[in-house]
Amino acid sequence: MSITVSSVDAQGLRQRVVVDSFEELFADAPVVVGGDETAPDPHDYFDLALGTCKAITVRMYARRKGWPLEAIEVQVARNDREERHGRYYLDVALSFTGALDADQRRRLAEIADRCPIHRLMTDATVAIRTTLEEAADA
């Protein structure tokens, strides 16, 4: 998996994102920090990674069990007021559509909390190594 992020222009904060052979995505920054808010910001992508992972994980589990899950909706609400102090809160609300009983709904909620991104965000130590590449025009 390869992700390439590149500036769209020399002045703005909008970035073009290419993930392997998928359609290009864009990211921007909020106006308050000098962006134009023309696309989701990096925090949005962080949060949506959690929501989509939970939805996919629940769907796969229900499919494997043969449960009548017709649809899932995941709402992620961010509280980043204490981010500068090392605390970032995500409230996740799950909604399941289908003829599921109470035990199945509870189990699907438990499974949602076991998705790989939830685990990565809460249980893993992530090491990031940044290197400086020579500029193409140097």
C-alpha cells in the first residue's frame, strides 16, 4: 500500500492524496489555520477511519454469521478540546437496520469495538519514522 500526498499549489494548504490505484482524494485545513476547507482535514480522515472500520467489521461479522443486518450507520463525533493535553475523544453511535434481536445487536456493538482501527488507536504503539528525500529539482 502506497500513499502519496502532494501540494496542490504553492500557497494553499489543499493536498492531493493518491492511494495506490484508487481515485484521488483531497485534504485541506480549516479556515481558522489558513486552509480553505475545500476537503476533509487530516482529523476528519483519522475519525472516518474509525467509523468505516467499525462498519466494515460489523458487516463482515454479520455476513459470516448469516444475520439479517440490512444496513449499518456509524456516527463519529469528535471532541478535540483537550488534544493539546494528549486527550482526543471520539463518541461513536451505531445504528443497525434489520431483523436483529437484542443479543445480536449487543454482539455487533462488541464486535465494532474490536475493529482493527479501534485497536490501533487504543492498544497499539505506533512508531513513525520520517526521512528527508532529495528534491526532484535539486
